[in-house]
Amino acid sequence: VVIDGGLARIARFDARRGINSILIEPISRASAQQRAGRAGRTSNGTCLRLWSEAEQESRAPRDEAEVKRVDLSESLLTLAQAGISKPDVFPWFESPLPKALTRAHELLVDLSALDCSGEITKIGMQMEKLPLHPRVARMLIEASNRGVLEEVIPLTAFTQSRLFYRASRDATIREAQVKQIEDTADESSDFFIHLKAWQYAESVGFNLQDCAKMGIHAGGARQAGRVAQQLSQWTRSITKIGAKKCSPNPTNIEICKCILTAFADHLSLRKDRGSRLCDMARGHTGELRRESIVTEKLFVAAEIEERERRGEVTILLGMATAIDPTWLEDMYPNDFQSGEQTYFDPKQKRVVSQQERSFRSLVLESSDHKEPNLDRAATLLAEQVVAGNLELRNWDNVVEKWIQRVNFLSLHCPELEIPPIDSTARLLLTQQVCHGALGYRDLRDRQVFPIIKQWISAEQQYYIDTYAPLEFHLPRRKQPVSIRYELDGRAFIASKLQDFYDVSGSSLCIANGRVRLLVELLAPNGRPAHLTDDLDGFWDGAYQHVRKELAGRYPKHEWR
């Protein structure tokens, strides 16, 4: 008899902590079938599954390959150590996703384990000797170099084990947390709060009741201690990192620098001093968790979690550590960029130019610069107009109809060499309208039609009016009927059926006789009754059926 709980420990990339983790997940249908087979290896047997048939059918048909589930930075570091600097040409048994390779390579470069060409560095060689995720290995190596290894090992263990401390919603427990743990912790990092919480749990022997009074998960804290012991053994027996003498007076600044080394790609900057909304490296935006004690504008987050709220994905940042900008200058002098940036500010609805200093695309400092270049401003404003974020009040129906006529004649009379106004041309014309403006206030009431008409020559404009007119005259109407030009090159006119009596079908042509007008014949109530491009054929055929349907309903109208 085999009793199958339907769960397995699966290696998977944990996006929250940025490392690979072993997670307990439901098994696939293929794995369930394999487990059932164990019941009948020697004779008939029974497999009892502890889940329903409906749940069985909803499970994945087979397990996803591990190479597509985990972070590949460890694998890439091993390949680099073996002299393979181009993993995309490595003969993988099952090829990983290209974006996973790119992400792993970028991380190893950020950790100084690889150079930009993919070759392993001296630090990378040290990291590869540790059986740890590259982030953790880099943090420990930096701690050894700074003489704070013993202090950093338990903090590193917190990133490898389950979260065991969180601000409680219970008022009594929360008061105890603040008084005995948080008020005594260094406010430069959330790691120090967890260190205080772990030290408390250790002092009470990881007793369940005592830990619960402080909102501490006793089992998680105990596990973190075991991980710390294992890390301590590895750093001494395998790499001899621990052979270096620790600093007699280690400072939290040195510890924070070690955390920065492991999570520099998680650097974040508050939008405002009192705000929890942050800009992140590589152009992302996040929100610092409420329970974080870090108040500085610049920090790194050891935990990043994506959470969906009201249909929108929010990036929550946890385990924050305050960062002094001068540390970045000392540790990563080559990762800074300075220059003038010109962009459209949606709040001001204006193009602004600023002198910016960035670290890996995260803007750390900015100051107003001189007036933006007018050509660049016109391009940025035009992009906003085309995207629909800004409205030109005079880009009206008259302009759109003229563009439709230009494109119609460009299609049907190529000998006239009239260039069409496609999406690229629209952007160019919009740039001309916007030229000289810096903001929406300068732009919104500008004249548009005179500039749009300059797209073609005066002679070509004559052919637009002659071959693609706005209106068509019908003898039985007092007012001409408008011609509607479509994107697909067709042209329509619509009027009541009686207006087309005595009209020859051959006369309903435009574009120098090349295009027949599509005639939309309307009932007396103005609703479409028939559509044709052969009016003469309509009178001889379908008209009899249309008249039969409409004459009874509208007897006072003329029916021939």
C-alpha cells in the first residue's frame, strides 16, 4: 500500500528573496502516476491519494524542467569557472529561457563575479567554492574582507530560512515588540531587528509560548540558528574565509556595506522623504513595507515581493538597509552615469531638462538645467500627442478628413506621387506643429490644418480637391452629400433611396473615374436599406425586394 500526500519539495526561484529555495508544492499527474506504480512493483497493490479526482485533473500534466524553474546564476558561475563564458552556446540537455540566462548574467556582473565579457573574476572564483547562492557567497566574502564575518553570518542565515518575525497586528504583542526588540535595535537596517528577535528567541530556548508573546515564530528562529551554524562551518572548512581575524570593534556600517554588496541591484530611492513609494534600479517602482524601521531615502531591499491589488501589481520591498551614497561611490565608482536628460513631465505637462547623476539607471541626484532643445522638445511633445495624452484642439474632423483624402488618392492615383500620411508621417507633422513649444499651454491652440496641407505641393492639393472631393452632388438633393473615405481605400456616400432616382451608376465615380462610390441607400427613417457599388444593377435586381419591404411601411413616399 502506498499513501500519497500529493506534495513534493521542489527547487524553485524565490522572487521575494532573489534566491533559489526548496518549496513544498503539489506534484504533477505524471509524478502521481509514478508514485502509484510503486504499489505494484512486486505484486498487486493499492495507492491511496489524499486529494480528489477533480484536483487531480487540474494539476499540471508533468513537472517543469528544473532548468526553467530556478535561478541560473549558480550554474553560470560554475560554467565560468570551467572556462565557458558563453552559456547561450553551451549544449544544455534542455535549453533554459534566454531571459533567465540574461538575468543570471546581469546578477553575476553586479556581484563582481563576472566581468562584462562573461569571464570569471577573482571574487567569482572565491564565490564558486562556496555551496551557496552567489548573493550569499558574495555577502560572506565581503564580510570576511571587512572583518565582520561572525556578525554577518546570522544575518545571512535570515535570507536562507523562513521569515520568523513580523510586526504583529495584536496591540499587546505589538507593544512588547516595540519595547523589547525594535526600540533597542539599530534603525539602519531591518536585519538588526531580526537579529534582536533571534537573540531573544535564543535566550528563551526557542520556547513556543515565550516566542509567541513577541510575535516570533519559534521554529523559524531555530531553523535560522541551524543555518547560521552550517554557514559558519562552510566558511571555515571549505574556503578558509573565517581564518581572517574579525574586527575587535565591528561597526554596523561595515555590516550594512556587506548587505549592499549582495543586494546592490535592489537599490531603491524614496520619491519623497516621508513617502513609502520608491524608484528602483532598472526603472522599476516599489513600495517599502509599513513595518520597516528604515527612514533614510536611499536603501537596499533584501526581499522583493510582487502582490496584486485591485488588478494592479505592487512591488513590496522588505528587509531594508539604509545606504549612504558615498558608499556607492567608493564601492562602485564605474557604475555611475552623469548627463543631461530631457523628458516630458506629465505633472507639469511640459518638457524639462535636468542634469542627472544615476547609479545603474536609478537617478540619485537631479537639478534643473538650461532650456530644453526645441527640436527635442517638439519630438517629446509630438509623442505625447500621438499617444493621446495631449490634445491639439485644432486637430479636428476637417484635418482628419483631409488626411483620409490624401491617403485615398495616394493609393488609387500613384502617378500623382502623393506621399501617404501614415503613422510615421503623422508623427513628423505633429512635430512640426509642436516646434517651438515647451509645454501644453504653448501648444494646445496652435493652428494645425495649414501645416498639414504643406505635406503635399500646391499642384497635388488641386488634385485632392478635384479627384477626391469632400462632397458629391445629387440632382434630387438641395445640399450635396458628404463622401466618407475609409482606411481600406473605399469611398461611401449615403442618402435616401429616392435621392438616387434618375442617377446613372456610371456617374458615381471619383479618382478620375477609377473608383466607384459605394452607395448606402437609406430608408425614409434614415436607416440603411441596401449597400451597392452598382446602382444600375440595383434598379434591375434588388430594388424590387427593397421596395416591397419599405413601400408598405412608408406609403406616402415616392416608390417607382
